[in-house]
Amino acid sequence: MKTNSRLERILESGGFVVTSECGPPRGADGEVVRRKGELLRGVVDGVNVTDNQTSVVRMSSLAACVLLKGMGLEPILQMVCRDRNRIALQSDILGAAALGISNVLCLSGDHQKFGDHPQGKNVYDLDSVQLLGMVCRMRDEGKFLGGDEIKGRPVLFAGAAENPFADPFEIRAARLGKKVKAGCAFIQTQCIYNVDKFVRWMEMVRDRGLHERCAILAGVTPMKSAGMANYMKKNVPGMDVPEELIERMKGTPKEKQAEEGIKICVETIERLKEVPGVRGIHVMAIEWEEKVAEIVKAAGLLPRPEV
């Protein structure tokens, strides 16, 4: 079933997609979302709106998506399994579709122990693969998970995330295969610093033909400092930051490290564009949205297509 998704139209036309992210604020000020959205206008094809990322309470993803939609941007609703059971998830899926949201990204969600309410109880009634399957069943079959018919099915372009670097590395492509089988149409990867290892993962993806059934959007994150690079290497699970990249950042004067981080990000995008099967780039400039336009332009990805 075709959706109203701009992402789907670009991918179907053979285009190369660019997406980014918008983290909602820790408050009810919608202007924060609008300011971030304005920085991304005309620069990307879709804007992920995170769902209480790192288990920290923020404005709801759905509300922030509606604000961006009202600006004429293309939001991608993130939904995590941590906080809601299948009843609440299906309810939000219906609500998102009714409000004109065309894209959903299905995620498990970080454990609450990492956030600001570690005493909170998680749900995890479904995992991300089951959530994907539920979204696609609601859309394609017009049925709730319980089997009842939906009167007014939600037409959503469904995607998920994948980490090519987590252990054991050998099963990562097979894990992606489960999501593709569940109906995943696009994948946004963990941020890529070790391009050589990502290339090996893509070889396994192509061996299974998954790149023909699911659009792979390669994730990148510009580093602001050598300290950030070192922190990501040592403290972020599933992150693979080569030592030579950290040394390159350390060897750059502190006042120029942010500039060097952007340069590295652009170089990475240039390499990723040449990897067979990569259909787009996902720029995760964490609380640095003002740099996305600079990165996308320097990588030769402007102007964005009109579809």
C-alpha cells in the first residue's frame, strides 16, 4: 500500500535520501521544536523526532511531529517499546495517521536505568521487530494485533534502526533480515566511524539481498571535540570509533576540533555514498542542528529533490 511519505517517493524514484533528527525539549515550549525545524528546512527529506531518548522525559514525539508537520516539514515518528504496551502503541499509531504523519521508526528504546527516572517500570510488551510487524499488519491487513478489523487503516511508511557494529558482528545482517521480513521498508543505522567494518556489514546485507527489499540509510554524527570522540568510544554501547580518528581529533587544536569533526563527517559521507546498497544518509547532529545544512552542502547533497 502506497503512503503519502516523501521518503517513499524519493526512494521509489531511485533518489538518495537525506534525513536528520530533532530532539524534543524537556518542557512544553513548542518554539524549541520550531527553531530546530527551521534549521532543517530544505536541507533534509525527513526529520526523526526522538521518543524520550536515553530514557529522559521530553515532549512527546507525536506532539513534536505535529508541530513540524505544521511547518511543512516531513516528520518521522519514533516509537519505542519501553513505555507502552500493545494497546497504547496501536492507539498512538492510529492517532499519528489521523494527524497526517506518514513515517514511523520502530525502536526498542533505551532501558530506563540510563535515564532520569531509573525507578520507573518499563513495559517491553513487544520488541522492535514485533512492533514493525504490528504496524505493517495494521496498514496492509487492516487488523489490530488482537484480530479485530480496523475501520480506517493507518497508512504509514515503516522503518527501524540497526547497529552494524554490535557484538556478535556475524549475526548483525541476519538480525536485519528479521526486520525486513516483518515489513521494514527503511533502516537508519547507528552512527558510522569505522567505515571499513560497515562495508563488511553491507557485504553481508547484499549477500542476503536485503538491500533490494529495504533502503539502507547510513548514520553519521559529527564530533565536536576529542573528548566527545573518546567518550563515544569508551562509554556508548555498540559504538566503534577507530583509534586513529581519536588521535586525529586530539592532534587538532581545541578551537578547531569542532571544524575538524565536521570535516571528518563530510569525508565519511563521501565514502558511504560509494558503498553499493546505501540509499541515503541519516545525519544525527546531537543538539547541533545548525551544522546539518553545512554538512549536507559540503557533501554535495543539495539541493534536495522535489517530489
